[in-house]
Amino acid sequence: MKDRNALIKKINKKLIERFGIPYRAEIPPDPLDMILATILSQNTNDKNSYKAFQNLKTEYETWEKVRTANVASIENAIRVAGLGKQKSNAIKNLLSELFEKRGALSLDFIRDEKSDDALVYLSSFKGIGIKTASCVLLFALEKDVCPVDTHVHRIVNRIGIVSEKDRDKTYFSLNKKFPKGVAHPFHTNLIRLGRQICKPKNPACKVCPIEKLCNYEVKNFEDVNIPERNDFMLLDHVN
Ligand code: SF4
């Protein structure tokens, strides 16, 4: 565990040298806003999920109004983010269930919970998986956990930090005593690496900033066209 955490810190340092320290808002997002935004971000790009979130806020003003709206009208408001039926059902269900359980539309009470307990609670809602729940932990609650999306899953397995076939299993292996204070830049910059350099096919190992730290058995040292540094945030990503 000690060696593994030292490796994670070394990788984090190299990624910061390459991509910089990712922006982090001084005031973290509200956990309920965050979980709804993360539902909207599934299988679309950042621009469209942001637009869908803004549409919801503009059209309904409060989450209470979304809770009592019908699913078809929510679906209409978030159409730009795709998977409208699935996402509108997940949003409506989450708000209704939260209201039933707590009598209020707020997730502030989980701020003081341990990470594992907060993860179990959030992922108990229908349509909320480990990845979405762990994003709330990292981005809204500032816990030391590294969410695992498709990029993080692929890269940490290629490097050899974990050896798991399943994304959620990767999350639990990776987050066993994850080092303090590095989860945000590590997670965010791994996604950048995955979008730009360590792609599913033909990874650009020749220009990879962590090549010396990676144990992938079939590295690719052919020349690969990679997007301009500033383009990667606009590329579609699959959660
Ligand atoms: S060396 Fe290649 S496989 Fe390893 S992380 Fe870098 S791009 Fe990915």
C-alpha cells in the first residue's frame, strides 16, 4: 500500500507538470446540485450536460418544482444531454425518494458521514451508481476518493496500480486507503490523459508523461496524432 501510494503521488506530480493543477472552485458545489449534474453528464460531453443543467434551473427554479413536475416535461428540458427518459426518471426518482426519506431536498447531512457510508447512502438511490456517488464525494464533499470513469479504469489498470476487469471493482481497489490530498488532480488529469493520450486504441505512449511509471505490456511507440492541448475538454466522454 505504501509503495502503491508513492506511485500514485509520483504519477500525480507528472500529470500536474503536463496538464497543470485542475481548476477547483473555492466554494464546492452543493451535493444535491452535484449529483443531479452528474446524472446529466452520463454519456455526453461537458457542454451539453452543462446546458441541460442550466435548462432545468431556468425552467423550474427550485428542485422542489422539478420533484413535482411530470417526467415528460423534465425529459424535454434536458433533451440536449441525451438519454432523456433514463435521466429524467433518475432525477425524478432521486428527488422523490430523498423527500420521502428526509422530508427535505438537501444532501447536506452527508457532509459529516464517513466516505464509505456516504457512498453506500448515495448509491442506494435507483439510477445512482458508484461512479456518480463518488463524484459527489470528491467534488462536493471534498473527500479523498478517486472516482473511476472509463478513462480512469483503463489507465490505472494499464499502469498496473490495480488489476480489475470491472469499473466498480477498480474503484474499490484503487480507493483502499487512497493517499490524502491528491484525489482531485489525480482523477481530473487522468481523464485528460485518457482523452488526449492514453486512448482505448493506439495509446500515444511515445509522448506520455508517465510512460516510465507505466507497466502496460503492449505500449504503442508509433507516432499518433493527438488533439491540441486545449481541445481535449471538448471531446465526448463516456461515463
Ligand atoms: S505509457 Fe501508454 S499505456 Fe501507459 S499510461 Fe501512458 S499512454 Fe497509457
